[in-house]
Amino acid sequence: MENVISIIIGVLSSLTASFVFLLCLSRLRPKILISSQIAKGKTSQGETVYRIKVINKSKRTIINVKANLHLMTPKVVPGGLIVNAKMIQLKREDPMQIAMFNLKDKEASYAFRFQTYEDIETIWENDASSYLRFRIFAMDSLSSLGKVFRQDYHTKRNSIIDGEFEFGNSLEIK
């Protein structure tokens, strides 16, 4: 009887330790917010630019940041459905790092705007059958654990807004 109790205690303590370990790991992954809309603005030279803002909500800097933007178009093929992805070039796809979240940061280094000069509205001809997908990968600077974040934009009229993102901890476009 004592052997059975010892085995049950061993199994329960192993499960508890595994759960605590996984909980700790989940807290060491990056936390990123992605704007649900794309800001359409002009550069000082009069060029149209589209921006997607991300905010690092992590308690640590994120590193090895990589982002991409694709036009996704589903296509019916024999036996199923595939999605064709056309890359839309971002000006800077891989800022080496984005600083940790800190509201006292006067430069708001925890926020980053990815931008493209490609005419998204022309490329994205039919929003009834295609959509934009923005993805970003980042690693936690302490644990080196990475995570992929994704934001899909399904309709032009709701996704592309004229204006600029507010400074700092806001994803609002004004």
C-alpha cells in the first residue's frame, strides 16, 4: 500500500512541477500588440506610405525581430483550397530589437512602425476574395524563447485609415 501511495505522490508532484515550469515559460515569451488598422500617410517628399504599428508589452527587450506583409488570395484547386501569398516589401523588416515596455520612456522605444511604400490599395484589388496578413516574430532577450504574432486585415475600408498613429502606448490613428 505504501508503494502505491509513493507512486501517486511522485506522479502528482511531477505533474505539478511540469505545470509550474510551463507556466513560467509562458511568462518568458514576448508580448506584442499589433494595430488592427493600417495608417495611410504622406512623407515629407509627398510619397504615400502605409504604416503598421507594433507595441512591445513585454517586461524585457525583444530581439531578432522579423516582420512580413503578404496579400493572401485563396485559390480553389482539385481536392481543396490553397492560399497564394504575394509579398509586400516593408522598408525595414528586421529591426534588431524593440525596447521593453516602459511608460516613462520619453522616446517610446517600445513602439515601432513598420512601413511600406508599395501601393497597397492597388495591389489589394479585391478585398472580397483576398486579405492582408502581417506577421511578426520576436524573441525574449532573457529566455531566447520566440513567438509569432499575426494580424489579418480583411476589408480595405475598415483596415486602411488616413492619418498617423498617436505617439507611444496607443494604436489609434489620428
